[in-house]
Amino acid sequence: MNLLQRIGQEPLIFGHRGVPDETPENTVSSFQKAVELGLDGVELDARLCKSGELVVFHDDRVDKLPGGSGHVADLSYDDLKRLDAGIRCGERFRAEKIPLLEEVLETLSGKMIVNIELKSRSIRDDGLERKVVALVGKMSLQSSVILSSFNPFSIHRVTKLDPDLKIGLLFSDDQPIHLRKAWATHFFGIDGVHPRYPLVTAGLIEKARKKNWFVNTWTVDDNALARRLFDAGVAVVITNHPRQMFGALKTHRENP
């Protein structure tokens, strides 16, 4: 089943890094909760650690974790898996670890759409895109995965590795004008744009329609705002409160 065909056919709710208001973000428990809730999809963050594994973790550094210090890129996976990624959300999550991307994809495989944000700031190729594309191919998940990044060079590398994968360019209102205006889309093809919600304008929606792009926006935590965005033409809303947002959307679907 090609889950990506749902995009643009109906409004979709994605959990931001899983279900972060109930579980530790970007952990296996959080993605298991997303499956339990029956969400349409999730967004997560993938980066390389020093020993070459693909890990799911948002920040450049692990300093916010108990006993953590340093950049993810400077730590081996043996170092990372010793850290407690769950205790901040309570004792019952004490055993949660920073997961491998492959573990997470096994949890979500075929159950929902997975938006993998490629955490790369480099102009130069560090191997992140190659490893992610290879993993998606090995697991035959091309029909349920979107790859996105703030880094246009990262997106360009993906298009060279596998032009059939769905890709989206992330941008935000706190970026320089050439990035927040997504000028990079003039130089390579994409399938969607992923603006932070204040950048969703009638002009952007119209441009997306003309280019046949989907519009996925983040991070929307208000139900009324989500409905306005869907009415404007947004395909996917990414939220920190997926249970309440998904419940409201289901009610709206059943009682339009």
C-alpha cells in the first residue's frame, strides 16, 4: 500500500517527534504511542554519530540529557546508548535510550507515513543522506517515507541518490530571506514544502498548487489554527499534541 498517496487527498495529522506531550520525544516508546493512537504519520530527526550509525535525536548536543555532554557527531553509539533519554518524562521512561533509525522504522513500518528530517548543516557530503536512502531502500519503505531538511544541499544530495523518493524543503521565519523564501527550489526539484506555520500564505499555497507541491506545516498545537490551515490548502499538520489534534480531526471528518 502506498501511504504517500493519502497526502493531499485528506487532511493528515503527524506527531512531532512521536507523541511528545505523553512520552519522551524521538524514542521508541513515543513512536509506539503514535501507532497505538492510529496517527496518520510522525516526524522524526535522523543524524549520524561518530561510529557511523544513524540515530534518532533532535539536538546537535546531548547536554540536556542527564550526564550527557558533547556533540552527537563526536560520540559513538556505545556512548549514546548509555544515556537516559526518557527520565525527564518520569520514572516509567527511565529505560528509554536514543534509538537507531532502523529500530524506529521497524516500529513504524507500513503503519503510517514517516517524515525523516535529515539533520545536516554541511555543504559537504558526510554520508548521512546516502545511509538514510540506503536504509529506506533496504526496508522497502519508499511508499511511506518523506525525507526533508532545512539544508538545500542535503535535499540536492537525496535527489541525486534516488530521484523517486518524496522530498520536502523545510524553512522557517527566523532564517535568512534566501532560505525562508525557499529560493533553492529554483535549482532542483522537490515534492513538497515544509514551512513553519506563520509562513503559510495564500501566495505560498497558490505557488504550491502550480508546482504540484504538497504543503506540510509545523508545529501547530491549536485545533482552530489547524482547521484554518487545512481549509487554506495545507496537506499535513505536524503537532506536539497529536492525540487531541487527531481526535478533533476525526470528529470534523465525521461531522463536516
